[in-house]
Amino acid sequence: MSRRPATVKLRRIDIFGFKSFRERTALDVSDGVTAVVGPNGCGKSNIVDAIRWAMGSQSPKDLRGRAMEDVIFGGSERNRPAGYAEVNLVFSNELRTAPAPWRELPELRVTRRLFRTGDSEYELNGQRVRLRDVQELFLGTGVSVQDGYSIIEQGRVGFIVSARPEERRALIEEAAGVTRYKFQRRTAERKLEQTRTNLTRVDDVLTEVERTVRSLERQARRARRWRELSARRDGLQLLLAVRRMREAERALEPAVAAHIAARDAHAASAAQVARREGELESMRVEQFATEKAANACAEEAWRLRSELDVLEHAIAMRRRERQDVATRLDRLGGELSRLDERMGDIARESAELGDGRAALREELGQARRELEAASAEAGEHRERVDAATRRLREVSELHRVERGRLVAIEARGEVLASEAERMGERAGAVLAELEPLRVRRAELVVEVGSAQDEAERLREAAAEAAERLEQGRQALSACRERAEVARRDEQRRGTEQARAEQVAEGLASAVRRGEHYGKAVRRLLRASERGEVPEVGRPVAERLRGEGESGVARLRVIEDVLDAPVVRSGDVEAVVEWALREGLPCRIVELTDPVEGAIASGVEAVLPVPGPVAQRIAGARLVDDAIAGDAESGAPRCDARGVVRFGDGRIDCPGRESSGEQVQAMVRRLDEAQAEAERVRALAAAAAVAAREEEAALDESTLRVRAFEEAVQEARDGSRHAVRVATGMAEELRGLEQRIDRIGRERDGLDARREALRQEAETLEAERAGLLERAQTLDAELEEAQRLVDGLGEEREGVEERRQVRRVQVERLTERAQHLDATEQRLSGELRMLGERRDALREERGECEDRLAALEGDDAHEDVRRREASERVRKAEVERAAAEERHGRAVAELRSAEAEVSGCRQEAEKALRVLQEKEVAQVRAEADVEFARESVRELTGASCAEAVRRASEVETPDDPLAELERVQSAMEQLGAVNPAAVEEFEEASDRLGFLHEQKADLERAMADLQEAIRKMDRTSRDLFASTFEEVDTRFRAFFPRLFRGGRARLELTQPDNLLESGVEIVVQPPGKRLQSMTLLSGGEKALTAVALIFAIFDLRPSPFSVLDEVDAPLDEGNVGRFADLVVEMSSHSQFILITHNKRTMEAAGTLYGVTMEEPGVSKVVGVRFDHADAESGPEVDADREARADRAPLRD
């Protein structure tokens, strides 16, 4: 088998927010070898994880995390956590070797995005796809995330060697392209299992349906028999219902007559009660007047008696008050005498206190003057001590400060020297770092501008879509309002239609029942409905329509026959015989020469009218004055007033309304009601159509708004994505500019700082010399100040003792003076209070004497008022007794009248009960008739006349009731019957046929899937066998190249079972015999694994290969051979090497360095080399560095 070319090539890796890559980082991958280097822990392996994650890895463990959210940048000391992680893998498809769905695309861009909310996105060339689509893209290419051999991370090299044979088989399968068939086989097996499950379900359902069909077949036979019996039962029930209806109609007429008689009797009783109640009401008014007069007299007597009681109570109160005032005068005299004695004692005590206070004040003044002198002396001495102390502290502080400054200046000099040296080193490093950053900033400015333009375009598109959405929502709201109005209008029109139809139906029912005809006409019409007489047509009044005054006047000409029923010529004799037999006086009209349509001006026949009647109407003459008209003509004459003059001398004046004219009026109302119902029905239909149109418009507007909402959401999603991209670039640009500014400021600061350090060092040296001289002077001043403070301290003790003695003496004298002042103030206050009390008592005594004199003068006047009030009370009692006597007589007369009215009411109530009983009997009879008619209508769904006609067609047995019981018994014997069994049997039979077809389809699908699985197994065996042989051949060749001798081969653990057989590795390093893999050293295991991997690469190159520190266990010689093989393989495959080894780095055409300038944040810097000089030695010498074409790559 020849080497198969790689399908696509990896050209670019974009990482943003993934693990330690906070900022957007791009790695351009060229043909050949690309090396990634950097210290441990800086994030090199995160690049491998990013590639594996973008290709669809679902295991956090494979990505060295506990949860999938761990792949999002978690923040650092100076950076917030990222909102999402994104990785893009860009592949070149110039040779169109990608799998079929994407073969014609020149470039494939695989994107995976994970948000902190847990939402995940996969994209292929910006188009949202499923995880399965991404996985299928890489199946069979060697880069599968589960079983691929293109990504070998740390530790996996040893795993390849120490793995179980079954696990090692996956490498061969991936190289052979069997994984794609295994994936398809698993899919086919799932479909086969689903088909097998569906087939089992169909078998179960088929069994159940067959059992159901057999059961339904039996039920269908019973249902057909039941339908035959049911039809016979319905006919018999209709026959019996018609008979009951006729019996109920015959029982109604006596009930109506009894109700009319009871109503007249009740009206007479009610009139008698009304008359007697009028007389009773007059007597009640008179009794109320006498009661009111008696109450007024009683109230007046009570009022006068209350005034007398109040007057007597006031006289008693004045007597008690006079006694209280006399007692109070005696008490006030004694209290005034005691106050005068106390005021004399207080005056004498105040005079004695004045003499003692004057002597004390003189003594206190002398003591205060001595205290002031002592205090002044102590203050002066204290100031001297304080001044000396302050001077001592100042000198001590100056001495300490100067000594400290001297030490600080010496230490600062040393620091400045060290810092100046460090600043020089840092300035050189800053200059080296600044230039690459400026180049990257220029690139980012262009990228940010493009991203912002795209975001603005998408934002404008979202705004336009939102505006269209708002317009659509407004239109939808208007449509919804119109639809609601249309629905309400439809409901209103429907209500109006129902009401109009109800009115028309009521009038039509009244006309059909003949309520305005006489008793004879009603009986004749009902007999015709029951079939007792030949068919009798509706009366003449219902057959004619009179329009306008002329039409109504003409109809009055035939007033005598308006309520006469119309009978066909052949049936007249039979109807007359029935009327004579029943003793029923009635008038009928024979239908001869029938006429329809217009008869005369204003009169139209809507049903056939007898010719003679039409001639009478047409012959009527319309004149201005019927009485003054042509009397010689025999034709009736009508005037505009409605007066009709007949030729036989009869004159019919308007206002007398016959039963026929009443029916005419009702028929006109019926026509109007039917016309109104038809009009409302048309309006209701139009409203329904309008409502349907508005609902259709509402549905259309709703769909349009949903489309607008989807467009808005799509535009907003695109805008948000563009904003995120622009924001990410802007953040990166801001970070870069901040870093450039910081470095620039740092460089300027370093220069300024170095100059300031030099000047500061010179200043400090001069200051140090001055401080040494100043410190010596302060030592002498400190000794002199200490001696002065010690002397002043001894003098201050004596001065302070003298001042304390004077202060104690002043405090004692002051306390005595304060006591005397308080005593004097107390006595003065008490004397003032006693004087005020004496004045108040004297004023109160005068008031009491005046009040006593006034009370003695009022006693005589109050006695006169009391005698007058007693006389008024006596007269009021007499008037009250007379009024109560008159009220008693009125009450007796009222009670007698009430007894008479009560008797009349009982008679009226008795008549009312009789009326109610007769009314209930009539209502019950009417209800029986209506119930019987309704039963007939329910049985037939047609009118009563139609029901009677149908009943006449039913075969009438001798005993219909017994026949009905026999039919019902037969139906009961059938038991429970499924009425729909016939239709269900037909449906079940159709379903049974469908299930048989479905079962056949499933069996064919199972056979097709099994054949496809067998074909995939054959293809997988062939591919695995041929690939195993090719890999084994290449492994045998690569192993001695890496080991410089030795032998190795691959063996199958189950050669007879290629689909399940494991792969065993048998090796014999140089100078050793064949041994177990577990006995190999770490380096030998690594070389063996590398030989196997390169054997697979040589047969089936993957689009790219990532080797993460595979060379770590190898010594320098083996690393050289490993690097040579990598360079050799890179001619037909791309290699990304993560390494710490210089020899491996030399094999790379592009070198990326990963650092963590800021803790927790990875940065990438890349250099691309020109390998035209292929004879370089094991180290990169200075001459090669001079020839290298370094091109800074984007980080």
C-alpha cells in the first residue's frame, strides 16, 4: 500500500479566553516543523488542549480539568475572568481533499465557543453546526480526539507502549480509516436495534389488532340487528307520542274555560277589598290625629312637671349654699390671724442675719487678696520651669532628629547607588521590549477598525430590523383590535339574529296555533292536524297581504270571511259533516278558481285565494266619501277614513276589529319580523365574513411579526458576535497601548530617576558634613538645659505649698457666706408668699359676705314662682285625660273596621287560591300539550304536522304499546351493543392491512441494515489487514534507525478475528534478546512508541501532528535521530513540537515562545527561520543568527 496524502493542512490557531490565554492569540502554522518553547507552567500544553477542545473533546479530564467550565480564563490579580472561551482552527483545502460535504471549499474554519452560562457553539466557516458534524470531519484522518495518533501529549508516549493490545489497536484503525466505518457501523446497529424494536412493537400491535378485528366483526353483526330494531322502536314511539299529543290538546280547552271563570270571581273580590280598605284608611287617619293630640297634652304636662321639679331643686341648692358660705367666713377669719403672727417672726429673724453677713464679707475679702498674691508667685515660677523644660525637650528632639538624619542619609546613599545600577539594567530591557509592541499595535488598530465597522453595520441592520418589527407589531395590534371589534360585532349581530328569529318564531307559532280565531276555527284546524278531517287550509286572513290605507280598506270588504278556513272543493262535504257531527258552528270557504299574486291596488295573495273572494276585493271602489258615493252601484265603497258602505245598507266604521283583522295585524307583524330577521341574518353573515377576514389578516400579521422577530434576533446575534469580536480586539489593543505607554513612561521615568539619584547623592553628601558639625553643638546645649531644669524644680515645691494654704482658707469662708445668703433668700421668699396669701384671704372673705346677702334676698322670689308652676301642672293633667278619652273611642272604631276588611281579604284570598289553582291547571295542560309536541318534534326533528304525516305511514299494530315492549325486549336481549361497531370494524380492517404492509417494510429495512453491517465488516477487515501489514513493515524499518540496530515487529493477538484482535509489540533492542515491553527503560519505551507513530505517519500522514514533550525521556543522541525523522516526515505532514530540547528546536522552521510576563496570563512571541542553510550544527551559532530572517509573528 502506497503512502496516502494528508487531506487538509492546518494554517492557523486562534485562541481567546481559553485557560491562561486571556487575550486573543494567533499562531500561524506553516508547512514543516513548528516548535513551541517556554518555561514549565507557562501554558505551552494549553495550546494542545485548545486544539483537542476545538476538535470536539467532551472530557474535562482529557483537558486536565474537573469541569468543562475550567477551560474559560478564570482571571488573575489584575484581570477579570473572561465571559467565554473561543478557539478557531483554520485549515487549507487547496487540493480539495476534505470530506465530501466540504470538499469544494478552499478553506475550512472550525470554531468552538463556550460561555459561562454553559451554552456551547460549534461553527464551520461561520455556519452553526452540530458536534457530530465536527467529529465526522476528522474521522479517519488520524486527528480524532478519541483514537487519533496525531496528538501525543505528555505521558501518552509511554501509554502507547504499555497499553493493552486492544487499546493499541485503535491507532491502526485510525490509520486505516476504519474509525469512520466503525462510527457508521454503530449508527447502523442503533438503527437496526430501533428497527428490531419497532418490528416487535408492530407484531404486538398486529396481534392486538387481529384480535380486535375478530371481536368487532361479531359486534358489527349485532349492531346491524340493533339498528333494525331501533328503527322499529322509533316508529312505535312516534305513533304513541302523536296519540298522547292529541289527548293533551283535547284536555286543554276545559282548563282554559275554568281559568277564565276563576279570574272574573277574583276580580270582583279584589274590588270589594279595595273599597273597604279605602274606608279603613280614612279611619286610621282620624285615629292618628286623636293619638297625636293626646301625646301633645301628655308632653305638655310632663314638661310643666319637669319645670316644677327643677325650681324646687334650685331652692334647696340655694339653702345649702348659704350654709356653706357662712361656714367658710368663720374659717377665713382664723387663718388671717395665724398669718399675721408668722410674718412678725420672719421680720425679726432677717434683721439678725444682716449683722452677721457684713462681718463675714470683710474677712472673706482679706483672704482672697492673700490667695491672689500666692497664685501670682506660683504662676511666675511655673512659667520659668515650663520654659526651661521646653528648651530641654527642643534640644533633645533636635539632637535625636539630627542623629537620625545622619543615619538615614548614610543608608540612603547606599540605596541610591544600588538603585542607580538597577535602573540602568532596566532601561536596557525596556528598550528591547518596546519595538515589537509598537508593531503589534499598528496591526491591531487596523483589525479593530475593521471589526468596529462590521459591528456598526450589523447594529444598523439590527436597528432597521427592529424598526420593521415595531411597525409589524403596531400593524399586528391594529389587526388584533380590528379582529376583536369584528368578533364583538359578530357576537352582537348573532345575538340580534337570535332575538329577531325568536320574535319571528313566536309570532309564527301564534299564527299557527290560531290564538286570534274563534273556538270553532281552532277546533277545526286542530282536527285537520290530527287527521280527523281532510286537510283544511289556513284561513283567508293568512293568505292575503294588504299594503297601505287602500289595501287595509279593501280587506275590510271581506271581513265576514277573513277568519274562514279554506277547503278544497272535494273535501267540503266531509268537513261539513264533521262540523255537524261535532255540533260546531263554523264558516268555511270553498277553494274555487284559485287566484295568486296581485288582486287589486294594495292587496296581494301570498297563498291561493278563492276566486269569488278575489273578485269581491277587486270590485271594491275607493272614493273620497263612502257615504256620499254612488249608492246605486252594488259594489262596496271605501273612503280614506276606512269607512266601508256595503250595497245591502251595512256600514262598517273603523275601530271594530274582528278576529280576521286581528290575524291580519299579526300576519303583518310576522312579515315585518321575518323581514327584520332576514335583514339581521344578512348583517350577521356579513359580520361573520368580516370577522373571518380580520382573523385571516391577524394570522398573516402574526406570521409577519414572527418573521420580523426572527430577523431581529438573527441581526442582534450577529451584532453581538461582532461586538464581542471588536470588544476583544479593542481590549487587546487597549492592553497593548497601556503596556506601550507604561513601558514608555517607565523608560522616561527611569532616565529621570537616574538623574535625580545622582543629584540626590551629591546633596546628601554635603548635608552629611553639616549634620556632623550640628550634632556636636547640640550635645553642649543639652547638658546646660538639664542643669537649669533641676534647680527650678526644688524652688517650685515651697511656692506651691504656700498657695495651697491660702486657697483652703478662701474656700471655707466662701462656703459660710453662701450659707448666710441662702438663709436670707429663704426668709424673704417665705415673707412674700405669706403677704400674698393674706391678701387673697381678705378678698375671698369679702366675696363670701356679698354672696350671703344675695342668697337671703332670693328666697322670697323663688317661693312665688313655685306656687305658679304647681297651678300650671294641674291644668295640663286635666287636658291630657280628656285627649286620652277621645283617642280610646277612635281606636275602638278602627278595630271594628279592620275586622270587616280582614273578612273581605279572606274572601279575596280564597278566590285568588282558586284562580291560582285554575291557572296552574291551565299551565299544566298547556305544558302537557307543549311537552307532547316537543316530544314529537324531538323524535322526528320536524314540525308536528310532519310528525303526524310520518306517524300515519308507520305500520300500526293492534297494540302499539305491547309491540314496543316486545321490540325493546329484543334489544335488551342483544345486551350491550356498540353502535359504532360497523364503522370501527371497517377502520380496524383497514388498519390491519396497513400494519401488514408496515411489518413487511420493517423486515426489508432490517435485511438492508444487516447487509450494510456485513459489508462494512468486510471493508474494515480488509482495510485493517492491509494497514496492519504496511505499518508492521514500516515499524520494522523505523525501529533499527532509531535504536541503531535491533529488531521489532507487530503481532495480532487473534489473527482469526481481525475485527476484535489486539496489537502486540515485540521488540529486541541491540545487544538484547527479545523481552517483554515492561522491562524496557523509559527512553527505550519512548523510542519504541516514536517508531510506531512514525510508521503510521509514513503510511497515513495526518493533516498535522502535535507532539508534546515526546523527546523529554531521550538522551542527546536519540534526540538527534528523533529530530532528523521529524524533519524527514515534515515533507508530507505538519508537525507542532512542544519541547525544551535545543536540538529539537533546531529542526523547527517556526519557533514560538510562551511566557507569563503577568502571573496567570500566557503570551506568545514567534520567530520564523529560513532553513536554506541545512548544514547547521547542533547549536545555533552567531553566524546563523546573523543570517536568520526573523519575522515577528502576531501574539
